[in-house]
Amino acid sequence: MVAEYNPFHNGHIYQLQQAQARSDAELTIAVMSGNWVQRGEPSLLDKWQRTRLALSAGIDLVVELPFQFAVQPAHLFARGAVQLLAQLGCTELAFGAEHPGLDFDRLVANQPTHAAEHFKQFDETYPTLFNDYLQAQTGIDLRSSNDILGFSYVAANRELKRPMTILPIQRRGNAHRSTDFDVDDTIVSGAAIRQAVQAGDSQLIKRIVPPITATALQEYQHINWENYWPFLRYQVLTQSISQLQHIYQMSEGIEYRLKQAALTSKSFKDFIRAAKTKRYTYARLQRLCVYILLQVSNVELPTRLRYGRVLGFNSEGQQLLNVLKKRVALPLISRVTDDWVSGPYRLDYQAGVLRQMLSGVDQDRLRHPVIF
């Protein structure tokens, strides 16, 4: 499975149980985002805390999705995650979807080649134009968040020499980004849970997450964009326009708008609203902010999977790792050395250092996998 567990909640337990019931799998692997997630947001809990929650719920092995894929649009996020799962020997790929009965293969077969060249219209976001194109070709509406990710997983899976069997699982609870739910609901979206955490509603949190997650949310520090806002604002205000233009995914003159928004905004929430345009989704803007914060240039995100960072395992996961390290050419690293920090792991390390500056908790150099 591909996961963010931001945080680990009852819906994730349901998905895990369904995946295990429907598959013949001997064990379950989660490829999980690190300290930044796909929509360009800092994870509420750090990657080690989330790894422990996943292992305690029955995941056998947790491997970090490298930053080069973790903070990317859906198709690149999915490509990196699926490639990593395949390298880890997975034969089945489970994912949640709002409409698991969709003909994902038909959608993939009808996707445009060189899609960016098809969509030069500037009054709609790229995802909207892409989905409009697919609907015109197939009659299938692909607008729900998990359906889009599912489509991306299937597309990436079809590129493999030995594609995995896909297991779409009916998503339960409120909409993916919705914060509205009924008073009796026990499965709600991650967005609703994060809102409850921000509001400090401990009674509600206990009802909508497993006890282990409720305890973790009480014990550990929570991080959000507002914590990083002073650092981001400094970068935007002190970088010249020409310097900002070299940041990865900076385009269409958005750097001028970001500069102006940073001058007048008192919070990250105000900043992102002031910078928003019809052409840019909030997720795309937030990812761009991560690239600015980490000073990721246009040449620093290779498309090739170069390693897998092992975050945690139980005894079954450890046995698999012992086999994989003999069979797989991909480096599976359990400890970060100076060579990795200055080499392939550099961006993941920088993301961890930023987190450490806020929490005081080391994220990489002194950390070993969680053994459950």
C-alpha cells in the first residue's frame, strides 16, 4: 500500500483489513511519505511516530517514499511509490477509492500523451483540464481525490515489466478533503482529524482515531505550515526574482505574485490565499512553497528511483528485508551515513533538519528503524 498516515486513523485500519482479507499476501508493506506529504503540507506527526502507529496496526514493513516523489503531482508521486513497491517484491497493490468499480484500465488507455502540450488554457487548473479530457474520451468522471490517485497507481503499475494485481477498496467516511461528518461517524477524513487536532477537541479525536493514535497526538508535538511560515517568508522576501525563477516548478510568473503576497501576509493561511490563482491549485502552490523552503532547483529532482529508506519492521518484515538485500539491486538503507547525506539522500535530510529545528528531535543521522 501507498500511505501518508497523516495521521493513522480508523479508515486506514479498515483499508488494511480489507486488503489483507482480499489478497493472498504473506505480509503487508507500506511505502509512506516522510515529513512532507503529497499536497505540500508538513506531516502532523513525524515519520518515526507514524511508522510506529502503522506497525502497531499490523503493517509488517514501512519504507519511506523519497522526497523526490513524495512532494509531487499525483502521477509522479504514484510512479515513485509503485516502482518502490515493485522493487520490494509486492505482487498486489491495494488502494482506497471513492468509486473502486471504475474502469481504470480504460482511463489509462485513453490518457493523452505529452499531456502538458494539450492544455494551454489559463483559466482552469491542469487537473481540471486533464479530467475534462478523459471524461470526453471515456464518459468516466474522474474528479474524486482517491480515484485520481488510484488512476495514477494503475497507470504507473502498467509501466512495470511485471505489473501487480490491483485491489481497489471502497473508501468509507466523508469526502477526502471534507471536514464535515455526522456525530456518530467513526471513520472520517484526515482533513477532519487534523482540524479536530488543531481545535484541541480531545473527546472527538478519541472517537475518530484508534487509541494508539489518540495517545500519540496527546504526547507528541504537531507541526503545520504556520510553524514554517517565518522561514518561508524569509526565503521569498530575500530571494531575487531571478533566483526564484530557478526553483523547481516555478512558472507562469507566479514568483511575482508570491513576492507580493509575502510582503503583506501575516500568516501562511493569508499568504496562500493571496497567491492563489485560477491556474494554480492550493496543492500545487503548497508544493511550490516546499521547494522554495528547501531551495530545490529545476535540476535537483531525478526521476529514477535510487534507494529505499527502511523506517520500521516487525519480525516478518525483517525476514523479508534479509531476503531482499540479497536479491534486489536497489539500496535499502537502514542508517544514514555522511555519504548519503551529501549524496542521494540530501533532500530528505534537509526536510528532516527543518523538522528537527522545530521539534528538537533528530530525524535521520541518529535514527535506526523502528523494530516492533
